[in-house]
Amino acid sequence: MNELIPLMVIVPLMAALIISAFSRFNTVTKIFAFVVAICLPIIPLASNYGLHYFGGYAPMLDNVTSVMYHPAITYSFTFLQQIFIAMIGLLTFLVVFIYLTKYKKISGPYLFLLFLGTAAVTAMLLTDDIFHMFVFFEILALAQVGIVAASSIDYSYEMALKYMILGSIGSPIMLLGIGFLLALTGSVNITDIVAAVHNGLVDATSPVFLTSLGLIFFGWLYASGLPPFHTIKSGIYSKAEPHGAALLQSFTVISMISIVLIMYRIYSALPIFEVLVVFFSILAMILGVSLALTQTDFRRMIGFLAVGELGFIGLGIGLGTQYAITAGLFQALNEIIITALLFIGFGAIVNATNEVDTRKLGGLLAYHPKVSLMLLIGGLAMAGVPPLSGFQSKLMLVQASLSCGFPEISILAIMVSIATFVVFVKTFYAMFLRPKPNDLELEGKSVPKSMIFAMGVLLIIIVLLGIFPDVVTSGISNFVGGIL
Amino acid sequence: MAQTQLAILFTSIALVVIGLYSAIFIDNIIKKIIGISFIEEGANLFIVAIGYKAGGVVPILMPGMDTSWFAANAAYPLPFGLVLTSIVIGASTLAVMLALVMVLYKRYGTLSTKVMLADTSKQEEYNE
Amino acid sequence: MKLYDQIFDVVKQFRKLFSPGPVTNADVSGSITAEIFLIVSLVLSAILLRHVSVLLAGLVTLILAIVLISNIPLIPKFKIEQEDSLEKMLFYAVVTLSIIVVFMYWGGNLV
């Protein structure tokens, strides 16, 4: 049933518009949002793999040059898209569920932003058209800014405006790069561009082609929050509501991998591409983790850790072998789940204490044992402790970099994992284990049940992926073999 | 007529460079946003220039036109379609940015970037 | 003796990093870990240059190690450069953009 492929984008998009228009009817909107949120992970799982041509314009064969042209916007749906869209759908469901149970009177515009962001990342993953990707990338940026500005945390407007101003440098630069590619190839369909590059219609060593890589690469840095954008990315995570931050980081990861896979398909013939990706990934790992070690606001700390972990994904893509890219994509999947768990868990603590400074917290283990236990396991998974899912993907990455002949990168990856572990142990000690400060009020405040439910679901996935990684990695490996 | 296209390309690059200059050196937030939107306009202008064809016709196939003559003389329509989308996105981004600036102006009473968009920890000291 | 004093001063300088507010043991040890992690990881990534030239890698690693160790504490300086004021973020973004574009246009084929 290939009709389900466009529905993955249309359902959240239409739901966003309908909810925003009819948010006056509180109960009906709540039920509608809940039903749509349940549908989101089910649609990709029920759909068959295949291609969808919008408008029904099938590819045309040019009889003179015997090259296929794709006149329609094409959506391609394979195992990779299925697993990531299902995961983002599940996460959206959990976040919407937390939001619906937390507030009696819901806000239509906020749900609009959540669904709009989900629709945008889904389209970015599915599309085979570079300009279509750019359009949804801009829509995603607007949704992210809205989610940050809607939060009740101090200075969220300032952070949203900063993100927007940086975005209005990053996105047009990326558009300029797409313009360069359009000028060289006359097409915005990625398959056509790749064919033109591989058939020698485009001179791969020409400065214009190289500059287009530089410009799109800069846009990718902005999308994924690698340096120099690591401060703003961690900033917007820390200024959004916790469940919003859980969704924001998954948007970042998905936009990162969807853009880098497009760049990989077009530019993989150039050795400089892999050098650039590895350089910025290593920089992100070093800066992210070393700044996370010095933070006292634990939301900001998780934000920096999330940016540092993105370096692992980039490392896998940059090494460029089938095994390494599989490891990078598997790490991306794990990071979406683990970081969402950490954001929701620490958000539960903020909910219960109204305090974000680790220096003023302590002794929470006795008050919130369930949350602290699940957070501990999530943190261990992020640091790469067996048998959790983070361990499997990091082990794959270390093996991949060893077999590529870069033992330094393996050592660096292990060191970053250890430093992540240190960050986590330090924070866990400060918040949960040491004696409670006298001026900390904890009585009568509880953690919402929906947050514990969401954490439990994510935790089960972490453990299952850690024990049976082959379920995902074999499918991803097949996909990577297809684009190599 | 290649000079026309070249002139457009130089203009678009100049717009991008002016935008990047204003991003760093202008303090007033409204002027900064105007400057930054130049980058967007530069990128749009560049893409329009790609579709330019000296002596070309509007890419609409009218009844009675010879198809091969049309294919040889029509301008390339794809860039125009793309730029139309891109302008709409740029306008909505600009609107959201200016709305946020309005809120922040009411809070701080100034348009200086150094005051209203400084480091968060310093702002906390400033407010205390 | 001078280096020894400098290493001891590091802990004192961390106090400024966490002001306003108290400084706990965990924060200081975290900052020292960050300091060591930063030096070691930067030196380690400099070794990657050996794929270009072994001599260059040796020189860069030695110089980097000496410069970094003689400039401790690095973390306060790093943190000032990476605060979330719009000016600094825009400056680094535009500088990175110009470096990438200039490097790609003239030197993209060298690697």
C-alpha cells in the first residue's frame, strides 16, 4: 500500500492545522490529538517499502542519452526511513501524551508546533528532492523556534530569537549551495544530481562544485548543531519545556542524518567531504563533553552532552565504509531514544523541585526512586555501558575506525565515552545521592505518572536494542549497501 | 547579454557579503535583521539568475507555438518556482523574528543587541 | 616550580568560573577532568595529521602540547569564548563560513 507513504507527512500536517483551528473545543481536540499521535508510529510500520511520485509523474527515459529523469517530487521509503519515522512517531506520541495529561486546558498552537515539526522531519527523511528538503528544513526551524518560545522558562524568547537569527544565516547559505548545484546540473532531484556527477556531466573538481559542498555543509552544521552552533543548540534545549526538548533533540538528529546522507550520496567521490565531516565531528565531541563537565544547570549539561554525542554519528558517516555508516546511523537511532529519556527524566525532576542548579539539589533518591533508577540506566546507556543500546553502537564505531586505520579516533571515542560517564556520575551524585540541602523543599510534590510511563517505554526500547541490535543493524546495513 | 547575468550574479554575491557584514558589525537589532534578510535575498536573486536566458520567452506553452522553437527559446522555469517558495518562507521567518523583537523591546526598552541578546548568566546579574 | 604553582592556581581560578554561587567538590573535580580531557583529546587529534605527513604531525603535537600545558587553566578561557551571547555566536559562525568557503574554493582539491 504505497498510498500510506505520503500520508506519513500529510496526517501530522493536517492534524496540526485542524488542532490549531479548533482548539476552542478542548475535549474533542484532546481526543483528536491523542488518536492522531497513536496513528503516527503505526502508519510507517503498516506501510510497504517503495517509491511515491507526487502528481503521478513517473520517471522518464531520455532516449538520446539513455538517462532517467525524475520530474516529480519523489518520496522513497525503505527500512531506514521506516525505523526512524516509527521512532519519531512514538516519541511524538509520548510527548503529546505527557502534554495532554499535564495541562487541563490545552494550547492549540503548541500542539500545532509539535505536529508540524514531526511532519517536517518525516518529509526530510522521505524526500528525494533537495529543494523539498530545504523547504521542510525551514519549516522545521520555525517549529523549533516556536516550541522554545512557547516555554515558560526565563529567557526563552531571547534564546529563540538568537536561534532564529543564526538560522537566517545558515539556511540561505544552504539555499545558495543548492542554487550552485541547480546551476551545475539543472535539476533538484538528488538521484538525477548523483547520476550527473557519476556520469561525468559535472566536473567534480571544479571550484563551483566544491563551493556548493562548502555552502551546503555550513547549512548542515547549523541544522545539526555541530560547532560553531553547539552553544545555541544546547541553549535551545535548556530553554524549552522538558518534553519539548526531548522532541527538539530528535528533530536535530533526524535533520542531521537526512542532510548528511544526501550530501554523502552527492559528494562521496570527493575525499575532502569525509575530512570535513570527521573534523567537525571530533570538534563537537571535544567541545560538547568538556563544556558539559563544567555546567551547573543540568538541562544545559544534557544539552551539551547531546551535542557531543552527535559527533559520534558524524564520525560514523565520515569514515565512509558500510560498517561505519551503519554504526553511525544506529548510534543516531540510539541517541534519539536515550537523550529523550534523559530530557524527560530530568524534566520530571524540574517538575518536582522547581530547581535546575545541581548545587542546590540533593537526596532525591529517597523521594523519587523510580525516576532516579531509570535516569541512571539512561545515563549508563549514553555513556556506553553493556548491555545497553549505546554500548552496541559505540562498539561498532570503535571497531569501524580501527578497521579503517584510525586508532586515534577509536581512542578518542572511548575517551569521550568515559568523560560522558564522568559527567553523568557527577550529576547523579550531586542530585540523587548526597545529603539533601536543608533549604530544599520536596514535600507534597510528585512526578506525573505519564512521564514515568514515557520513560518506561523508552527504557524498554533501550534494553531491547542493546540485547538484539541485529534487528536494526542488518536492515540499516542493507540500506547503506544500496547508497554506497 | 551574458553581462546582464554576470551583473545579477555579482549583485547577489554583494548582497550576501553585506548581510554577513551586518550580522557581525551592526548593533541595532532591527538593522541587523534587515541586513541578515539581505542574505536570503541574495540567495534568491542568485537562483533567479540561473534561469535567465538572453532573449528568452516566458516559459508558458501557448496554443500555436512550435514545440521545438519553444524548447530552444523559453527560459528555465524551475528556478522561478523554487524562488517563489523560498520568498514565502523568508517572509514568514522575518515576521516571526520581528514579532520576537517586539516582545523583547517591551521587556528591555532598547534595541541594542548587546543588552537584550547578551549571555544569559550576565543578564541574570544585570537584572539582579 | 613555576608550572607546579600554576597547576595549584588552577583550582583557585575555577572559583570564578562558578560565581555567583558556592563551589562544590564535584564541580571542581569535574572542571579538572574537563581540563585534562581537553588537553589530551586535542593532542590526540593532532596525531591524526600523520596521514598527511609524519614530520608535521610530530611537530604540531609537540607544539600543541607545550602551548596547551603552559596555558592552563584553559576551561575558563574556553567558556568565555563559548558563552551564549549573540555577538560571539554570530562571529564564530561567520568566521567558520568564510574559512570553509575560502578553503573549499581554492584548496578543495588538495586533500
